[in-house]
Amino acid sequence: MIYICSMELRQLRYFVKTAEILNFTEAASMLYISQSTLSQQVKQLEEELNTPLFDRIGKKVMLTEAGKLFLPYARQSIQNAEDGQHLLEDLQELHTGELAIGVTYGLQSLLTRTIIEFSARYPQIKIILTSGPSQDLLEKLRQVQLDFVLSFTPAQKNDLLISQTLFESRLSLIVPVNDPLTQRKSVDIKEVETLPLLMPSKGFNTRSFLDLVFEKNKIYPDIKMELSDISILLQLVATGRWYTVLTTASLVGQTEVQAVRITGKEMSRQATISWPANAYRKKAAIVFAEMLQRFGGE
């Protein structure tokens, strides 16, 4: 068992960053230290472990077998130390600290409302927001680069992730506010087939879900455009030339478009929050999640 003092923890951070970059010069620059300092600290760590962690062949740097095996333990040691620090920060009643949140594009609007209230209550908490496809965000979560992820990925529990349902959001036809369809309480899923659609890009969890819905209902949608930015997609729908299908949660704060209920089976999605399975949950993250759940329920 390795005893980690402040110097050794710094060495572990240096090792992990170098292992991720595989370039001593770039890693040193990102760590704001000189390359010689980085090399010296890594060498001291290798001497303490009595085994080389990197193979240095010319200008190329590669992890040795020992380095690959040691990397997850180094990351966990760093995480454990940070968890202890966060625990102490929580004792200060959320007067300091930061919150790293991952959010899929379909939940950005709802998240904005939560951020506004949370920041008003706890102005000293720094929020770092990362948006992207669900699978990319969940991978960052597995590497403990985020505190939690908000997405429409089905709830799961395994050795790396634990997720829970926050609320359900129904799939709806999104139309401009002055469109005749706004006078209707609902539309049948088959009617969607006749409309010019804008859709989230392939690879997004929402798009994969919609493709399955269309396939089950034998719908062959007229897709005119695919976009990776939901905000731009909704702006285009507001022009009156196109329609889209999204969850109602995507429309929070939108005034130029309106949701019309789509009838049919399996038209609801579950918004979930995912946490690293073995990491300490910050008090700030728990409070934020409770706020989000309340807004989602509304």
C-alpha cells in the first residue's frame, strides 16, 4: 500500500496527465510546470514503485504494462483525496467548491432554469457545464471528470455508474406558435410522416430513440435536415418551414414554438441523473439534483 503525502499526490497527478497525453512537453505545459520538473517527478515515482511506468523511445512515450495497470489506481487515489477535500468543503455549508455537470442537448433549457436558482442561492459554487451526446458524457463520468450527467439514457446500475429517474417527458410534435396544428390537442404518430422534419443528428440518444419509435410504428419520416444543436434546430422550426419531434423538456423557456401531444405507444422518455458508482456525492450536487427534479416535475 502506498502512503500518499502531498508530494506523492502531486506525482500521481503528473503521472496521470502524462499517461493521458503521452507527451511530456504537452503534459508539462498543461500542468504549468517545466518539462524537466515533470520528468524528475515521474522518475521519482518510478523509483519509489521500483518499476518503469513509461517507455521512452526517441520522442515517443508509451505506457509500460506496469503503467497501464497502475493508472486506474492512481486515478482512484487522486479521486479519494479530492473526495476528502469535497467532504470538508461541504462542512462550510456550500460556501465554496465547484460542480462539474454534463448535460445532453435535450435537457439544456430545463437545466438553465435550475442553474439560475441554484446560483442565486449558492453564488460561491462554481459551475462547470459540459454539453454533448449522452455516451460521450457518460464516458467522462466513468473517468470521474464530471460530478453527474443529465440525459435520457435509461436508468442503470453497475460497477461504474448508478443512475436514477428524475422525471418523464413525453415526445411531442414541435410546431411554430402560429401553426394551425397548435389548435389541436394531439396528433397521431402517423401524421408525422407527412411533415417536413428537422431531426437531431444520428448518434444522439434522442435520435436513436426516435428512430426506434418510427420503426415500431412503420413511419418513414421526411427528414430535411439533421442538426447537432437543439437550440438552432428550434430556431429553424420557429421560422414555420419545418417541424421536429422532441421531448417537452426541450422546450423550457421557448416562446416561438409549441408542443403538440403525439398519440401512440411508448411516447415518453425518462430523464435520468447518473453518478459515478464509487465516488463521494457532493452536497452541492445533491441539492442541484433536487432542484432539477422539482422543475422537471413542474
